[in-house]
Amino acid sequence: MHLSYDILKASENTAFDLAAVYFKAGRELLGSCGWGLDQQTMIKLCSEGANSSLLSGDLITMNNLIEEVLYQDIPVADKFKVSVVKAIAAYGAGKFNEAMNVAFDFRRQLGLPTIKNKPAHTFTIIREFVKTNHAISKRTAEEIASMPPVTDDRIIMGQRMLELCAGSCYQVQPTIFPLICCLLARTSLKYGLDKTSSSAFGGFGIILVAFGKVQEAKKMVQVVEKIVVKPGMDRGKARGVVSCEGMISKFLFVYCREYYSIDIQVYANTLTNNFICTNIDHWTMPLQGTLAPLLDGYLAGLKSGDVESAGNNLIHRVCNLFYTGRQLEGVEHEYTTIIEGLGQLNQTQAKLFCETYLYVVKKLRGTDIIENEFDMNGKLKVAAETNNVTLAAVTNMALVEASVQFQEWEEAIRLLAQTGDLRKVFVAEFINIRFTFFEGLISIQAARAATTRREKRKWKKRAAKSTKIIRGLVKKGNPNVVHYLDLLEAELAALDGKNDKAEEKYKLALAVSANHGLVQDKALSHELASAYFGSIGDNYWRDYHLGKCKECYTEWGATAKANSIQI
């Protein structure tokens, strides 16, 4: 499968360039008196021209056309398209507050209820969640998906603006993300379905996961499944994949071979002659299964012109790809291609996120890093200046990942103290689980290094809390974290001097990670087992596990890490 070729080929802007030329020619035909001669045609030519200019990367023309329309004394509805383009462009450039303000201002002009761009109180979040959950629980997935379409254009425009706000507030104002999801969902229930409905119910599914209601979230996935196959709902597919496959991660995603002639493994049954579906859940199925649907979501976003969702699908693919044990040489090549594709789409923030993972891969492989290529401190500075909590969290998580992989425990402890609880940022994402796992391992190492009983108790308590979270996920049937639990329990047992239990749990962690093909986690398990046996003076098993650790990292392609291991 020539995945990198497909990503770049799909990102080519030739069609958008050609469209921009035609719209420009139309404006020139009408001339300088165009607005007086044919106002409606000028609105369409400028609005579609701005959109094509955005997609082709001509941001100067895009801004000029947006301002030309906004300057006109015309009804607010006629400014809808350029307001959408303005919000999308701001999001892509990482100007999240600007994107939110554009969308919120437009809703106010429509006379619709508008959420304030400021942190929401916990009570408000719970109130809106309870209200929305109560309304949704009265209907089955089939009943929701069978609702009639919205007939009020004002509501359609208002919903689109809320949808555009969701991605931005997730980055810089996460406490109002649930309020937007709840308002989107309740408005859909009241007025009917439109192209934002997959975002509405997929978004509320994310909130359900955050409240620990995974089974109820699956109902929202079923709703999205049924909505995106309806005629005219193509734009909702890409966003549906982000919500359901990237975050809720159980999505019956539908894609058409007529449009996507790429060789992707299909995991489920044929729905119709044209469509094929996948049914994956990273909460109850292997993470590997999310990768193909996320690529499909990217392609669907490109086809519909939804470059924001296209970029978000690639972000989730990049995150999940790292944790599946794929050979790092191929992963590095795909990451490089994805970053290039995101650059072509002017998705600056998505590009920054993906670069953090490329940094970890290059560090593990020992690939030459050009000076200033990955300025992680610079990314943290940008995140702080723009209040981008997601960029800060992703960057810190990449640094934590690298420090644990290289067994730099003092740095890992410092980072853990610096980052705080990243679970508040990575709502419903697999990286949330990875952070919890590492939090437990780092806390155990901190407990070992503690100089006072009080400090040791504090870190041990934090490790126990992390382990309890992972244990709960295992009980709910998550196969991706069984070895996480075994390894955490092995380390806790070793900390308490329970050697028999520790050795049993190390063996289990190794067996499960090997069975799932997670070579990087198998390597980590061998390395921690080696440290344990070294601590009790068993040099034979210390050297055995260290040798196996080196073999695993070599197999994964983590050459620099493998070379750092001295046997």
C-alpha cells in the first residue's frame, strides 16, 4: 500500500487552483460595477472564490474576498459562507480565539443563543450534560437518525458556527467544549438533522466518555453511523471519524470505492454495492483497527473541502500509529509525508502536533535532526502565548514518552510535575490512557528515589491511582491496556518487595505485549524486568532481559535506543 503517495496525491491543490481561476474570471467579467449589476452573483463568486483560495493556499486573495463581502451592506445570511471560510482559516493558522469569535459573533447576528468565550463553571457543565442526556435518552438511535431535516436556514447556519467553534475551544477553552456539544445535540433534537448532526451526536458521545458512560457513547456512534449514510451528509463523514474513531473510537465509517481507489484492509461487511464499512472500538478492540478509518476520514474531509477535519483525522492517525508497534522507519516516512501534506493544506496547528511525534520517532531511531527542526521548548512557548492547552499537552506528552523510553527517570519525574494531569486535555483519546500508564510508572520510580517516607507515600498513592484507572479499563474489556496493568502491578509488587508476584506479572506483561505485536511495550517490559532482577542481585535474568530488550528495540527500528543499551 503506497500510503505516503496517496496522502500527497490527495493533498494536491490543482482542482482548487482551477476553481479559483474560474471564480476570478467571473468577477472580472462583471467588472468594478459587479455589486451594483448583480449582487447575488458577486456574493457567490466572492464567497466560493475565498473558499477555493483557502484550499489552494492563496491566503491573500482569500482575505481580500472575505473583507469585500463583509464590507457590503447585505443581509447577515449572505455573509455566512465567507464567515465560515474566515473561521476555518483562523483555526488552521492556530488563531483559535479568533476563530471562535468569528463564529460566536455570527450567531449573535443571527439572534441565536451564544455561549460566552470564557471558562465555564463545573456546575454549568454538569447541568447542561444532564439536560442533554435526559433529552437523548428518551429516543433510540434509530429514532434520532430518522428525524426530518432542518428547514430553518438560520438554524442551519447557527449549527455550522457551533460546529466550527468546537475544534477551537477544544484547544484553548476546553471547559466550553461540552457546552457546545450539548447545545449542538439539543438543537438537532429540536429542529432536525443537517450536515452538522454527525458532529452534534459524535461530540456528545465524547462528553459521555468523559463522564465514564462508554456504553451510552456507543449509542451516539450508532446515531452517527446512520446519519452519515444519508444523502447530502458527506461533509459529516470526516468529522464523524474524528469523534468516533479518533476519540470514542467505535465508528461504522462508510467510504466509497468510486472515490477512493486505495488498497486499505476492510474489517466488516458490504452495505451496498458502492460502500464498505468498518466497525472498530479502541476501548474494546485493538487500536490497530482505527488506522484505516482515520485515513478514510482524511480523504472524506478532502473530498468535501473540510480541511479542518481532514487534518484532525491525520492527527489521530499519527497518535495511534505510534502506539501500535509499527516499524519506525515506515512510521517516520509516513509522518514526514503527513506533515508535508498538512503544510499544503495550511493546517499549521495540525502540523505542529504531528511534528511532536516525529521528534520522538527520530530520537528513538537516531535520525539526524536538523538544527532547530524540532524546537520543543519553542512549541511550549507558542502554546503558552496562545493559551493552546492541547499543543502544550501533546508536546509535553512527547517529551514524557521520550524520557520513559530512554529511562531518563529524573527528567520524567520533572515533566510529570510540570505537565499536571493531561487527562483533562486528552478527553476520550487513547493518549489519555498512555499518559495514565506512564504516570503510574514514573510515580513508582519517584517513590523509589524518595528520601522521606512521606514523599514515598505520596508517589506510591499516585501510582496506585493510575493503576486503578487502568484496572477499570481492563475490566471493561479494553485489550490495549492489559499489559499496562500487568507491568504496573509488577512494578508496584517490586517496590513492596513482593518478588513472586512481581516476577509473575513481568512474565504476563511480556506475554500479552508480544501476543498483541506491541514490540515497543515488550521492550519496555524487558527493560523494567532487567532493572528489577538487577536490584535483587540476579545477574543472569538481569542480563537476559536486557539482551531481549535490545533485540526488541532493534526490531522496532529504535536504533539509537538499542545502541544505548550496554550488555
